[in-house]
Amino acid sequence: MTQCPVSHGSVPLSGPRFQTDPVQVYREMRRDHGAVAPVVLDGDIPAWLIVGYRELHQVTNDPVLFSRDSDLWNQWDNIPEDWPLRPMIGRKQPSILYTVGERHTVRAAMISNALEAVDPFTLKRYAEEFADSLIDRFCATGRTDIIAEYAMLLPARVLAKLYGFSDEIGGPLVAALNDMIDGRERALAGQQYLGGAMYQLLADKHAEPDDDVATRMLEDPGGFTDEEIAQDLMVMMAAGHQPTADWIGNSLRLMLVDDRFAASLSGGRHSVAEAMNEVLWEDTPTQNVAGRWASRDTHLAGRHIRAGDMLLLGIAAANADPQVRTDGSTLTGGNNAFLSFGHGEHRCPFPAQETAEVIARTGIEVLLDRLPDIDLDIPEDRLSRRPSPWLRGLTDLPVHFTPTPALGGQK
């Protein structure tokens, strides 16, 4: 079979079609290449994209054969220092993303414990307060861009508060996170800013411990270094903020354009959870995840995978795999077999999933409560998506509504 994924009709994992119609792109990949498709990243770097649901389960369930250790990659000699996708793949980064074995288990427990200790009522209160304060900025104008003025700000503000940052740090963190995740020319600068902010946070918490996530991570009996904790906080912030922001934006888009959810826009809340669940199936923020690396030569779905080859997890494509979606129907009503939070030992920790869901759902509910007649300001087909190969989110979501007075939030 195919020996090198850069040949034999490899599909570029970039370009306008990934913004306009990724579902069709993934469908064509599956038709032309099967469950494991050869792709190329920026700079003609080869990889495999897993588009099959069962194959993705297989890879994520076998961390020995398909390792999270990026040092195994056979392409490092071809990767320039300024490669814009480097921050999302990583090398010599002592974060939990690239830790394997027993050390990963202990480290994952440290992160889960630090997040699980967050009081759920405090989390919801923070989300409501920040949501109200953001809405106060535009509610009297009758128009806003939901992405720039709300969805892109809320998760980072709440997470920064939970982690131990002051309220003022939220704005710069959002910009740095977006730069890093989009994988373009400012990706490395965004990563550097985020790293500096995390090291400063840890220095502050060494001096003045508090009831926050960063302090609990520093006090964990596992004896993790500041570098390890700073790296993990960067991962937690990136993985917690941007997908949650896109979850809010993608869910609100669905509710604004789909008549099935119209009841929620007149003050009802019963459809919010269903819309959010449908987005995780049909329009998941996390499209592709880098990655896994083959620890030896092997075969997967008829493909010859060489030792050191990188496999990208095609979350969105696998969610739409016709082998598990045989009726072609929309899966809502509580079906949560989607892969949007990953699978296997490196999946998103359950406390992190719960945190994201509370922030997203609260953000949507508060917005609909405050602005019940909100509606799109442009035709649906004029909405555009960010160019990231990893995450799928709107660049803007312009809306109009009846102007209402501000509540006078304190944030």
C-alpha cells in the first residue's frame, strides 16, 4: 500500500474548502482513500488523517503502538523552527499532551483534582457575572458581533479567574490563544506570550497561595516542576478557551438559523442543551487533533504506517462516519457517543468537559435571557470560518436585537 503519505494524491489539510465545506472534504477523503487518508500540512509535511470512527477508537485505545510522544516523529529534520503549526504539535514540551505511561496517569490526576475542586456554584456564578458584564457593553446598541464581543471573551475570562489570574489579564490572553491556535504567522508569538503569563502566575502563587487551580497544582503531592505546571496550564487554557468559545458561537449560529430551536430564542431554555449536543456531532469545534506517532511499522485500515509517521485524529470526520451514522440522521437528544472530547487515556478530563459545558451553556442562556429577540444581521451564507486546520469556529456572528439597558455588572 502507500509507503509515504506525501504521495499518491495526498490532500492538503488547509485551503478555503476547510472553511466553507469541511463535511464534503472529509466525505471525499473517505471515498477516495478509505478510513485513513494521506494528507499534507503547511510546507508539504506528510501525515495521515484518521477519518474512520472505529479506526480512531483503535488508535486512541493503543497508546503503546500509537504513542503521544512527538519525539518519535520521522519528520523533525524537515520542520523549520518557525513552522507555524509547531505550537500545536510540540517537541521537548514537558506538557501532559506529550507525557506517556505512568507519569501521564499521575499528571492527569493532578489536573483533574485541581479542576474538580472548583465549586460548581462558584463556576456558574463567575460565568453569569462575566456574561452579564460583557452583554452590558453592547446591549444598549441594538447590534453586536457575538464572536468578537462575547464568545471569544467569555471562556478565557472565566478560566483565567478559576486558574488564579486577575480579571485584567483576560483580554491579552484571548489574543495570544487565538494567534497560537490559528497556526499562522503569529502562532509562535502567541505561544511565547501565553507561556510568560503562566510562569508569572506561578511566581505570584508561590508568593501568595490562594483557592485557585494554579495553587492546587503547585501543592499537588506529585512534586511537579514549575515548568511542567506552566506547560499544563497553557494546555488547559488553550483547550478550555477556544473550543468553548467556538461551542458557544456554533451553537448560537445553529439556534439562529434552524427553526427547530426557535423556541429558545423567545425565552425558553429547553433546546439549548440539545443544540449544544448537536453541534458536538455536526459542527464540532475540535475538528482535527495532532496527533499520535507510530512506535513501529504497522498497518491501519489497509495502510502501511511507518515507524515515526504522524497520525492526526479526524474528530469531525469520524463523527460523520457513515459506518456509525447509518441512518444519516442528526444525533441529538442526549446521544453523547461523539468524539469531540477525544477518546482513550488522553481524552479531555471529565472535570474539564464539565467546566466547558457550564461556561458554554451559561453563556448561551444568559445571552438569550437578556436579548430574547436576537437575530442574524446578515444572510447565513455570508458567515465565514477561521482558517485553522484544528478548530472550526466563526470569524464573526453579527446580530441585531431590541436595545435594552445595562444591568451594571461589576466585572
